[in-house]
Amino acid sequence: MREKQWRYDDTHIDVLDGIRAIAVFIVAWFHIWQISWKSPYLNLSFLGFDNFTGLDATWFVRFGYEMVDMMLLLSGFCLFLPYAKSMIYGEKEPDIKLFYKKRVARIFPSYYFAILVALILACINQAYATQSDLWKDLLPHLTFTHTYFKESYIFTHSNGVLWTLAIEVQFYLLFPWIAKLFKKYMVGTYFTMVALAWVFIHWIIVDRVPQEAYSMWINQLPTFLAVYANGMLAAFIVVKLTHIFNQYMENQKAEERLQNRKHIGYFFSALFVFGLLAFRMMMKDIGNAENSMEWQIVNRYTLSLLYALFIIASAFASRIIQVILGNPVMKFFSAISFNFYIWHPYIGGYCKNHHIPFWTDDQPPNELGDQVWINKCFWLCWITAFVAAVFCTYCIEKPCSKLIMKWGSKKTNR
């Protein structure tokens, strides 16, 4: 029991559950803010201070879409974690066939169910003018190539947030070979990924693409290569530091181990706080930018470095931070976060388009400042997305994932 108190574990890094859940819910808050116009403002005027009436976190929600990069960086981190352990401990590399099977089991059930639901509702509401329009939207989604076409990306009648799944699957196809190169030539592979992202962003998008066309370009896979690279690098650093810290404390007395762990925790907690302050400064910077899309792609690498630092700091921070991010509640939210991410903007947007909560005027109530309707819409989005996430996680994703993992498997012992 006492060994568990001082030994660091890189098999399952509990704080990642909290980071993943928080990142998804911040993105969700941004989308729900767009739908409802519910500002995150806490009225504290009852305290009686003349120059302080409340707390306004609209700046935080307004740029919540930046947390998508954190989600993708976490993906790169988790994907490379077993390779990092093979580098440090000499463990066997993951089997490529099993890797793809796990990715299919993880992504496909929820993804294709979301497409099916969106397709049925689009057909019921006659969203497609022609059958050709339907196939131009559907086929790219079925093949995870919908980010390449305006009809299936910008003007889609399917679920808009599924573009991130296209990026993920495109990266999955390349990942085993990137991981092998990263493992063998870490420095060279890292800077090659960063350089490719830099060239695509600066030489192709910023220099050649008109600003009004940025939305079609800024979320293509090459722009995220540096984000994935920082996630992979963070995984290596966490495993390496875990090995160093555990070895260092191996032969020490119990009291010294616990004391050293506290000191390590204080240092990384300070980095954690620094990461929060640096993030606040960067969000203030984007708020002052003339073109937020250009700021987003130009600073994508820097922001992902900050996210990587944040993950590393979280992994070794003091116990209070570990408990906040790695408790059973966060683990549950992390488990449903994938489906919550998929469903929250689609359900919210669908409800609003069909006047749910009900309104009669031509202009949406949020544009008229109707706070009663705004509050109803805000909570409707959260509650319905939560219910859909729980249902899809435990009735669609997990059962289908188990079937996929069992398919093709042979019992070695009869």
C-alpha cells in the first residue's frame, strides 16, 4: 500500500481521464454558447462591492474550440504511450493489426450510428435537394474524407463535429509507421512533423489562401501534425520521467520516498499553474487578434506545446490535482465524453431549428434577449446530450466494440 503512495504509474495515467473530459466539455460549452447565447456570468452584486459585480468567463467559453487541439494531442499521447514504454522498458511494440482493430472498435460504432441518425432525419426533413446532393455528403462521411469537400464539410447536413473523426482516422492510417520512425529517430521525426505542419500552414494557407476561405483549410490533417508530434513527445517524457523518479526512490526509505514525491508534486503543480496562466494569456491574445482563424493556425504549434506541458505537469502534480483530475467521476465523464462530443451540437442545433424550446416569432428568442428561453435552451442542450452520450456509450459503442474485438479471434485453449 505504501509503495502505491510513492511509485508513479505509467500504465494508466488517471489524470488523463479528467483532462479529456474537461477538454470535451469546454468544446461543448462553446457550441452550446453559440446555440443558446447563455453567457457564463456569475452575479455577485449582492456582496455590495462597487467595482466588482460578478465573474464573467465568456472569454473562456468563446474560444473553447481551441480545446479540440487538446483532444487530438491527447490522442497522439495515448497512441504513442505503448511505444514510449517499449523505448524505455524494452516492452514489445503493439501489433499493427490489433492496433487497427482497436481503432475500428473504438470509432466506428458511434461514428456510423451518428451518420445513420443524421441521414434519416435529413431525409425526413427533405434537407437534400437532389439524390446527388445526398451522395456528395454521405459518401465522403462513410470514407472519412469529408474534410476535403465543401459539400460534406462546410455545407453538410450530417453531424458537423464529425470532421475531427476524419482527421483522427486519417492519422491512424499513418500512425504505426510514424511511431516506428519516432521511436528510431525521435528528434528527426519530431522536427519533420513540425516542419511539414509549418510549411502547410505558412506557405500554403497563410500565403496563398484568401482569409474568407480559411475555414476549409485550417482543420486539415497536415495542420495537426505538430500537435500529434507534441502529444507523442509528451508521452515519451512522461514515461521517461516515471522511470527516472521510480528508480531514484527505489532504494530510499519510506519517509524519504514520500517526502521526495511531495517535492516533485510541488514543482509540477507550479508548472500546472503556469500552464493555466499561460493559457489565459494566449486566449486574451486571440481575443485581440484581427483574424482569429489565422491566429489559430499560426499559433497551433505553440498552444499544443502548452497543452503538452500541461499534461506532463498533471501527471506528476500534487495529490490534490491528481484527485481532482483522476477520480471515479472524471473517469465516468471521460468514458462518455466521446459520444457527448458527437451529439451535443447536433441535438442542440436540431432542437433550435425545430423551435425547441418553443417560440413563435421569426427571430430566435436568444437574439431578443429572452433569458427564460436562453436558460431553457442551455440546459436542454446539456441534458439531452448527456442522455444521448450515456445511451450511445453503453448501448451502442461498448457492446459493438466487444463484438468487433471478438470477431476473428481464436481461442488458443480448447
